[in-house]
Amino acid sequence: MFESFLGGFAILFNPETVVMTFVLMSTGLFLGMFVGALPGFTTLMALAILLPISFFIHPLLGIPFLLGVYKGGIYGGSIPAILVSMPGTGAAVATTFDGPALTKKGEARKALEIALFSSVTGDLTSDLITIALIGPIAAVALLLGPPELAAILMMALIVIAGTSSGVFVKGLLMLAVGLFLGMIGQDPIGALSRFSFGITEIEAGIPILPMLIGLFALPEIFVAIEKKATEIIDAASVKISGARLSWLEFKGCLRTIFRSTAIGTSIGMIPGVGQVVAAFMGYAAAKSASKTPEKFGKGELEGIAAAEAANNAVNGPTLVPLLTLGIPGDNLTVILVGAFIAHGLRPGPQLMEEQGPLVFAILIAMVLANILFIFIGYICIPLFAKVVTIRKSLLLPLTLVFAFAGTWVFRSNPYDLAILVIFGALGYMAKKLQFDVTPLAMGFILGQPLEYAFGQTVILSSGNLVSYIFLERPITAAIIVLTPLITYLMWRRSMRLRRQFGAEE
């Protein structure tokens, strides 16, 4: 792993690619912050729309570009949350507890700067932890056999289904739909065609690009057209006023920032939890530890620092289960899976062994992106404050055009547009009925690896599956037995947080 790490430096700082890598990361950060600063637009939508760009360039350029969008979007959501109490992303909801109060006090500049510095500190620290941990975890993952891998994948899918939706049954239903859709095409063991119903275009399976754009981007666009396109924010009401953040004020928040970073880093490694829960937990921990908890919710810098450090600290660690086990950490990393697969880099235990230097090059670029993050964010704060006032009725049609254009240019196949529309309609109906589509996407992506690992397990068991697992594979048996308990505990904690902070909102 250490040799792969050194090889990553050599690949990243290749004179032929290093400049373009940093240019594209900077572009991704800027676009992510821009979209995050638009109330009603989401980082998920931006990633899905911009995903096709990464397919036409080297993975060392395309994946850092998407990571830049990811990082910039999570921070960008704090800008409208602070200025107009309209979080640009779900991860910024906790920022609305103290941000608008500081704006009313005439300290908007200070609030935006503590959000930026907390975000960068949390993100950078968690990225370094990610690089330190990913090698040992990947080495352990390589020791897993098909039974252990199948059990881990099944546990991850059930936990994701249980924590992604308020109703557990809804999550399981969407997971079942995703698993079925993932079975369309060729089975991974015998390579036989199934569920294609004589349709030649789907004999190789449903294409992942139009599926992801349709499922995640189109519903967001349609809902924004319904609810947000008519809202106009007065530019005169959005002012960045007050003194700049002082070093003593930032220093006073450092303990809170590192506490929230630890919370966000831990949550990022657990599939299916994500930034929103991390932000709420970071805020709750800061309020509990404060000597003046009564100030929280009334314009407390530590409140913003706690939420922003926690939600941004999730970004790097979500790549740990993705790269080592092939399990996306949240719905944003589901989009990143599409980018990896399109480049022939199937995330999972073999990826670090086969493409270790390239993976480390991407991770090192992710760390260095934080330097660009702080400069771009600091310089462009006044610009992004104006972005808040842009009428969404002007941007939404353009976004819709980009969704169709991105789908078309990938293969220039009319069938892909049909898939885009079908999954767009499915995602929109699911959103209206309050079904979370994340388990569906997870089931679609992880269905084949799960089926392949399970098929190998059945072959290894020689037809006596139960005794093989419970007598010869104790780790597999332990994972299966613990799955219901872990799922219940994660679901209960998720529900408690939703009730607690739903009431505060």
C-alpha cells in the first residue's frame, strides 16, 4: 500500500496532467458552490447533471472534478442558509439554527467565514484520516471470501433501506425494486440473458448513466419547477455586512470543529447515514458541551462551526466503504460509482490491489482540493451571495436541457433518452409519495456483486448452505445474526434525530 501511495504522487504530479487536474478540480469546486448557493437546487442534482463530463476525460481528471462538485456543493448550501434562512442543501439545515440570527445582527460576513473555515478544516482532517485508513481496510477486505462479502453487502443494503426513509417498509420496497432492476440483462455467474423480454437494448442491462440522471436529477428539477420557480429573493435584502472573523473567534471554535469532525468522519464510514444526520449530531454535541447552551439558536458562531464541520467531514470517509467494499456511503457517492464504473474501475476489494496508485492519486488530489477550496470560497463569497438572488425560473429550463444533452452525448442512443424519462418519472412519483430512491439505486448497483458473491457461496457450500455458513464461516454467521440488531439500532437513532430536529425547525 505504501508503494501505491508513492505511486499516486507520481501519477498526480505528472507534468502532462497536473495542471489540468487542478483546473478541473477548481472548476468543480466553483460549480458545486454555485449550485449549493441556489435555494432549491441540490448537490445531488449538480453531480447527476455533470456526471457525463467525467466520462470523456481520464479518471484522474474526471473523478476529482466530481469530487470538487461534491465538496463545493455541501459547503455552498450554507450560503443561502445563513443569508436568507433557505438551506441550499439538506446538509445545511442545521446551519439555519444560528446563521440567519447572525445575519439579522449585521454579522453575515463573520457567519459565512466561520462556515467556510469550519468546512475546510473538517473536510481536510477527514480526508487525511481517509487516506490513513483506506490502505489497512482494503487489505482486510482482500482477505474476505465470497460468503463474508455477500453478508456485508446484504447488511449494508438493509441498513441503508432502514435509515433512508421514515417508513422502513418503504425503504425495503425500493430496495427490492432496485435489486430486480439490477437483475435485468446477463446474470453474473452463467452470463445468460434474463428479464429482457426480447428487447435487444436491455440484454446487456440498464445503462447506469441515464438511470442515475433520471432518478436523481429530473425529480429535483420537476419539484423545483413546482415549488421554487416563482420565488424571488430581493437582491437588496441580501447583504454581506459586519466585521471579518478574527483569529480569536476562530480559535474559540476549534474544539467544537474538531469534535464535529470526529463525528462526521465516523458517520461518513457508515453507509446510508450521510451529511444531514452528521450536521444534526455535531450541532447537538456542541450545544450539550457548551457552557452557554442558551445562546444556541440565537446567533452563535459555534453552532455554525459545529454543523458545517460535521457535514463536510463526511465527504472523504464516504469513499472508504465505496473503494474497499464497493458500497456507496450515501446517495452522492452513488453518482461517483457511475463515474468509476464508466472508467472500468469497479469499486470493491480488488480495486486497491489492481489500481492502487491511481486510487491514491485521486485521494491525494482530494486532499489538495481543500487548498483550492479555501481560496475559491473566500474570494467568491460576495459573488455566491448574489447567486442566491438568481431567479430559478431562468436556470431550471437550462438544467433540464443539460440533463437530456448529457445523456445523449454519452452514446448518442435514443434508447438512453427513453431510460432517462422512465426513471425520471419513477423518481418523481417516488418523491411525491415520500419514497426515498436511494435504496433503489443502491440495490441496482450492488445487486450484481451481491448475486455473484452469493452464487460463489452456494457453489462452495456444495448444496449445504446453512451448515456451511454457521459451522465453517463464523464471521459470515456473526454478520447475518447481527444484521437485524444493527439495522434496528440505526433506524431508531435516525428516527430520534429526525423527530428532535424536525421539532426545532
